[in-house]
Amino acid sequence: MANIVPDSFKTGLFKGTFNFDTSGNSGNAFKLALYTSISSYSTSSTVYLAGTSNGEVSSSGTAYTAGGNALTNSGVSVSSNIAFIDFADLTFSSVTLTAAGAAIYKTTGGGNELVMVLDFGGNKTATNGDFVVQFPTNDSSNAILRIGNA
């Protein structure tokens, strides 16, 4: 698979469903949940899918909390006619788990609207240690979400 940007996110941008300003400036709150398989997701997905039956990493005995961890939003920037947003790297501390992907979703307003699904390109493992999701450089060429000229 590859990363998935759902159609509901694309239309939600135009409808004002998502606000990527920093949380201190009234932006939305976002979380990242880890998955052993992202096969339950597609471009028609609209919300975060909870639970191991949907492929979410088990929370039993791993120090992973169902629903994942809060993301720190870097805010909206523009450079070279490209608007972009990114998140700070996210660490799941002292966990034992294997993940093949992750879902980023909005928690503000209680709708758990899906932003995107990340495919790690294979299983990544932590054994009684830190599991780090490293986001790309926050610039117009690399940030996790970018919108430029057509």
C-alpha cells in the first residue's frame, strides 16, 4: 500500500472542517494512532477506526493507549508558493509493539475526522523501548501535507 489521503479530508479542507493553525491560535487538535495493518482504510474512509479488529495496535501490556498520542502541529507556512503543515516527531515511550502504519485524525469536535493514513513500508518494532514516528522536514519540499500551484 501507500499513504492514503481520504476524499473526505480533501473536501473537508474546502468546507472548513480542518484548521491547521497551532492549537494556541484556535487550531484543531490532532492525534496519531498506530496500526499493525492499514488495510481497513481507503480513500473513502472518513474517520479514525478504533480497535484491534480494525488493525490498531493492541493496548494490552504494551504501554500503547488505544487512540494513539496527541500530535504537536507546526502551524501553517508558505514558501515558494506552496502552503504546508507538519507535526513534531512523536514518541511512544517504553512500548513493545509492531506497527505497519498510522492514522492521523482530528480530535477537536469529537468527530475523529481522518486526515491521512501513513504506510511505514513494512513492520517497525520497538521492544520495551521508544517507538518514534519521525516526520519529514517542515518545508515546502518535504512537509507531510503540502498544497501548491496546479
